[in-house]
Amino acid sequence: MPQGQPAAVPADGLTTRQRRNRPLVVVHTGEMKGKSTAAFGLALRGWNQGWRIGVFQFVKSAKWKVGEEEALTALGRVHEQTGQGGPVEWHKMGQGWSWTRKQGTETDHAADALEGWHEIRRRLETEQHDLYVLDEFTYPMKWGWVDVDEVVQVLRDRPGHQHVVVTGRDADPRLVEAADLVVEMTKIKHPMDAGAKGQRGIEW
Amino acid sequence: MPQGQPAAVPADGLTTRQRRNRPLVVVHTGEMKGKSTAAFGLALRGWNQGWRIGVFQFVKSAKWKVGEEEALTALGRVHEQTGQGGPVEWHKMGQGWSWTRKQGTETDHAADALEGWHEIRRRLETEQHDLYVLDEFTYPMKWGWVDVDEVVQVLRDRPGHQHVVVTGRDADPRLVEAADLVVEMTKIKHPMDAGAKGQRGIEW
């Protein structure tokens, strides 16, 4: 059952209010696909708080997570039309990124990923969103496409009150170290073990 | 990265399409709060498929998860107004259940939980929803308020193509056995360890 009581109150000189409002870096890692799903669930909650949601998908396939994209962008339109909740931006690294409108090369994923990170860095520095979901961002870090030390530095130095959720397997230890909250999704039992295929609505 | 290939194709006589459309029982358990969040993320995806979403919260506090409730019911209104996505019903066991409209006694949580389960059983038997989120339903099972064998039997025998997600700690082994997919959310690091308080948008 949910509990809001910390085990101990630290002697950091912060008030309860300040501690309650601490901006967080959250990492969802582990073997299971719940990583992204839980991140989009957080975005649901943030939307209801009126937060400006920014989702950045570092995946190539347009097939995956289209359900979450449709639902969250529908919530963004609810905000535009009624004022309820917050605005939602959803960007994905398909053929380039949506903000550039350029045709991606489809040949240099590393350059696309780096461009995505640079855009996110700019937004963090200018406080463009209240919640960032950097979906599958552990992979560009793992593959050396972006500099992990720079990512950690930018996250540590980000101004204001911006929450950042990073998802993906094999989170770098430096990212885990910099994070406030790390959740690992562990497989106990999965229907694909029994030969089931991924299915609409559950897997994408 | 997402992968849709099963390790082996079972000799169960099913076609790929049949296997892809198998209705699932999913359990989100473990120590971390991502359990419910990931379940509501699944509901996002299901909504986009046009599924009839039914959420049943077996928690007493109205404070928790109000963000998800607001967001998902907003999506339900989008469906009513535009036809996009599917309908959403959200019921919680506060002062009784919303379908009864009666004033709950606030004294017999066990009876309220049992009434909730009986309503869910009726809906499963008459195929009222395509995705059921039974949030924190492991606790009434753990506390003996509902009969675990009956729950498992009803889930096993449910007709049609209804997905059921159960969340909560300490999932009963019989439920785990009956489930197709079990994900455990494991804490690696949590800000409450450092004395932070639960905060709006992240914790509720």
C-alpha cells in the first residue's frame, strides 16, 4: 500500500516543501518492457498536474509505442481545447527528428541520436518541459553515440524544476549514480517464453 | 530494444494470429510503485486500440493515483466526443463503490472488497471490458477478503478476449501460476531512502 513517510529526515536544511518539490532523475531499467510503459504512466500523472510533457523516443521503429503516442498526444489536444492538464510534445527519432523536418539519412543513427540529445540539452537549459521522457536513451549511451559524462553533467546542472525519466536496458553506472530513483523491471514469467507472439495493445 | 520473436514455437496447434490474440492475465508485483503506473500505461495503449477499459481500485485513499484517473477519464471523454480510442470506466473502493452509489460504511473494508470482486466477476462473465486493471487487488487476496482459488478459477474460465492486469505486492503464488505475464518492480534506489517526501506528479 502507498506510504509517504520517509525512513528518516535528513539534516540537509531543506523544508518538507522543498524536499517534496525536488526535481528527480528517474531511471527505468531491467529486462522487461514495463520500463517505457511505466514512464508513460508517470507522464499521465504529470499531465494531470499541468506539466509540460516532452517525450523523446530513441528508437527506430515507428511500430512500437504508437498507442502511448496516440493517447498522450490526445491528452495534449485536450489541454489545448479545454485547458485541462498540460501540453504534450512527442518526438521520435525516425527519419531524423520531427523538429528538423529534414529527411533523415537512415544511414547515420549515431548522428541522429546525438542531434536528439543536443536538442534535449538545449531544452533542459532553457526549461522547456516539466517532465522529459527519454525513451530507450540508454542505448545511445551504451553504444557511445552520446557522451555519458556530458549527459550526467547536464542532468546534474539542469536549472529549475525539471523531472527526467530515462528508460532502457543496461543503464550506465554513472547514470544510475546520478539518478534519484532507479527501478528495475524483472521478468518472472513472460508469454513469449511459451511461444506467444507480441500482440496489439499489450506489446505496442 | 523491442523484439517480437518468440524463442520457440509451441506445438499447441494455434495459428500465429490465434497466439497473437491470446487474452492475457498480467501481474505487476514487487516493492516499487511502478506496478500501478505500468498498468495504467498498458491502459493507455489499450485505449488507443479502442478497448473498453475498466479500472477497479482496491485502495482506500482518494489521494493516490488521482492523476492517472483524471488523465484516463479525460481519454474516455475524448472517445465519447470524437470516437477516438475506447471508453474508460474508473471505479474505486472509497465510500463503497461508484456503481452502487450507496454510502459506504467505512467500517467493513472486507465487505467492500468482496463486493468489488463480485462486480468484476459479473463483468468478466458478461464481457463488459477488454482490459481490466485490478489495482492493488493482491491485498484483498492476501488478507483473505476474497477467495484466491475463486479468483483464479474465474480468470481461467473468463470467456472471449478479456485482458486482466492485477497489481500489488505479495502476489499469491496461485495467481502467479495462473498468470501469463508477471513483472516484478525492484527497487534499486529510491529518494525516500534519502529522506525525500512523496511528491505531486511523481508519487500521485
